Amino acid sequence: MLLHNLNKGVTEAGCDEAGRGCLAGPVFAAAVILPEDFSSELLNDSKKLTEKQRYELRPIIEKAAIAWAIGIYDHLEIDKVNILNASIFSMHRALDQLSVVPEHIIVDGNRFKPYKIIPYKTVVKGDGKYLSIAAASVLAKTYRDDFMLTLHEKYPEYGWNQNKGYPTAFHRKALSEFGISPFHRKSFKLFETQLSIDFCV
């Protein structure tokens, strides 16, 4: 059972991202503020849910949330600032769009940069510990998947309807055969023959 939030009685936003390890496409982040009476037996880290479960949860989360928002950093911006910064800045963009200003922020992982003057805490595997982070992980994942399905229609050769841009064997083989698309991250190791990689974990 996930905990509701870190600080009881405080308007707290949970943040998470999706697409950090992909070779193509943007990184998506979500920020979610849930009411204190929110409960869900199904909600968990999005990676532990099936695709069907994630899409079932999305409207439930959106309807119940006090506020939620999505932030995006595209592949060109990722190449400029690196994936770690892009992940953090996409969370900032999500927070920018919240209709309610949180009093505290909890972030999945162990890296973040200050957002305005709002206190925050990073939580390793937070998407499996706190409902608001889990909710953010579901929204970030499903909205990014939707985006990659749209890109797949233009570039079906890479199999993005299946791999969503992650470095699967099929994706690697397609890169070798067709080369890079306009949406690939050029700062990443796209080919196995590359000697170095500008990838921050």
C-alpha cells in the first residue's frame, strides 16, 4: 500500500518522468497534487502496471487530482542540456503549469534542482512509495506513449509502437538499416559501434 504523501496537511506535488533511457523522442514529466482522501488499490509505479492498467488509471487520476500537468523536453533540447537536466527541467515545466502552487514537492529518484523557493525532497523508487509520485509516473508514461505512437505513424520502420523509442534489438537493427530519424537523440549512443556516449544516469 502506497503512502499518501510525505507531509500530512501540506499541499504536496509528486513528480516523475518517462523516456529518460530512450534513443528517440522527448522526455515527458508530470506533476500531480492529490487530495488527502485519495485512495487506489491499483495505483503503483507505472513500470509495475500493464499498459491497460495505466490507461485505466489516467482518467481516474486526472479527475481526482487537485491539479496535474505535463512538461516536455524534446530531443533537440535533450541534446543541448543532457538527459539528466532535461528530465529535471521537464518536471519544472510541469510544475509551472499546475493550477495550484504546491507547498512541497516530492520527486522520484535522487537528483533534482530547486524549483522557485518551494522545498523539495527526492525519493529513490518514490513511484513505488507515494501515491502522488506514482500518479505522476502513470501520466508521464501514458502521455509519452501517446506521443511515440503518433511518431510511429510517420516512422514505422523503428517500431516505436512497440518499443516507444527504447533501445531494443529491433530498434538497434532498424537504426543500422535505415539510419537516424529527425527525432533521434544525437547525443546518445545510437549505434553499437560508437565508442562514447553523452548519457547521464
